[in-house]
Amino acid sequence: MYEVFSICKKIGSYLNVDRLFLFVDDFCKGFESWYQKQLLSDRLIKRHRDGHLKLSEVLTILIAYHQSGMACFKYFYLDLSSYYRHLFPRLVHYARFIKLIKQAFPALVCLLKSLVGEITEYLFIDSTPMAVCHNLREKKHKVFKGLATKGKTSTGWFFGLKIHLIFNTHGEIIHLAITPGNVNDKTPVAEMVKGITAKLIGDKGYLSHKLFQHLFENGITLLPKLRKI
């Protein structure tokens, strides 16, 4: 998976963005026809018009943002609109694009699922915070209302979500889970490792006799992360 995402490390590189788009577009060609068949219908005939941006373009922009190194998506999108419109000539207004993200989320999840790596003898588990806004604006935040919560990590407090990842020795993601920010790192582990037999390495946040015993009974050996002396 990291090999695919590393295709677009810099938004200014036309060749890299072009290759990333081709990969995502090939995925979307198969996904969109399948996804439409999964939706429940009310049997009413509705007019369906294609938007200015294709699903593959929305996903490409989202992936490119996370590889750009920029901390604010709004600044990234405005920069894209100003200086790189030749890459996406049909860019919509920023507020409209934010709404398109919600529609593209199922496709993004399926794309990640399609890139799941193989299980190796040793696996690694970790979590990282995903702040959705500054701590001072948490009471005014509406986008993730009901989902985002205040949590604390070793680097301090944040308001948002947590992403939990299990990846193999090749750096490929095996499983991921997204939880509210106040969920303990150990909580989703049992569900994430179902059907897996391996040695699982994590930091001190996963040290628990109860969790170790539960995982050991299900074929998982939980090992602490080695520290440099």
C-alpha cells in the first residue's frame, strides 16, 4: 500500500500525480458499477447527472493531500486551484468539494481494503490521532459531531478520531480501525486480530495482562516494542 501512496509524494510533480490518478481511476471503474448495485432503491425514476469532478479525481486529490506534507487541507486545495488547475481543470469550489468527500468515503474505504497486504510472521500495531479541529473550536465543530471526541496521547490533548493500524514487515497495512479519540488503544485490538496468527509487536500502550492472555489463547503473541539502550 505504501508503494502505491508513495507514487504521489509531491503535488507539483505532474508525472507522479498522473500515475496516481491512473491507478485510482482503474479502481473506480470497477467500484462504481458494483456500488450502484448495492444501494437500496425506492423504485422511483430519478435523473442522475455526473458531477464536474469524477470520483477518481476526488480520491486522487485526497491521497495527494496526505502525501503533500501540508497541515491544512483548505490551503492545499486553494493552492491546487491556483497553481495546478491544469492537472484538474474541472475543480469545484472548496465548500462543494468538502461535500464530495462524504460521498467518496465508501470508495476510499474499499480502496484501502483492496490494498491489504499479506500476513507475515511478525506484525506491528500502532495508533495515531486524527485531529478534526483545534481544541479551542471543539464545541463549534459540526462536521464530525457525534463521532469526534477529546482524547489524549503522549503528545497532549486533541479533539478528533483515532486510527488504529496493523501492518506487516513490508510496511503494508493488514487491518485498520477508526474510533473516537477517547477510545483506549487496547479496546479494538481483539476485533482487529480475528483470523490472524502471528507475533504482534506494540508499544507500552498495549501492555495488559488481560489482553495478552486473550490474544495468546487465540494464536497471537503480544510482544513489547524493544527500546534502544
